[in-house]
Amino acid sequence: MKLVKLFAFVLFYIKEVVVTNFQVAYDVLTKKHHMTPGFIAIPVDGLSDRQLLVLSNLLTMTPGSITIDLSQDKKTLFIHAMYIDTVDEVRNEIIEKYVKRVKEVF
């Protein structure tokens, strides 16, 4: 069962990398920039050190986002994202797409 979840996670992540690569490439190659960059605090309370490491690296390797810092108490991950319509929308998307999956698989 865990192997199936890991395989599904790998497929999900490959899709995310491809989609975000195209998004960033399109933005770089067109005259009008669609970027609305900013910083976001993501609650990560309850993640182990290994899960935090995996999550941080996955977010950094995904084009358009980078992990900046982890709070001293390891409850909040700070990231910079290139495309923020609303902070809550991006925060919830990261929690749903990444944090929950990392908890499940790792």
C-alpha cells in the first residue's frame, strides 16, 4: 500500500514539475509578466524532520517556489512563490498538494 502511495506521489510530482516549468518558461518568453511574487508562511506542525526535509526540497525543486526558512519551533515553513493570486489560496494549495501527501508517504 505504501509503495502505491509513493508511486502516485512520484507521478504527481513529475506532473507538477512539468506544468510549472511551462508556466515559468511562458512567463519568461512573453513580453507581459504574469508574476505576482511574495512570501507565504505554511503551517507544518506535526511533520517529522525527514518530512520537513522532503517537503522543503520538493518545494524548492518545483519551479516558481523556493523554501526560505523554517521557524525555530519547526511549526512554520516560509517560502517565496512567484505566482500568488491570494496568499490563502496558495497556502491551501501547498497544504493540500504537498504537505498532506508528504505526511502520507513519508
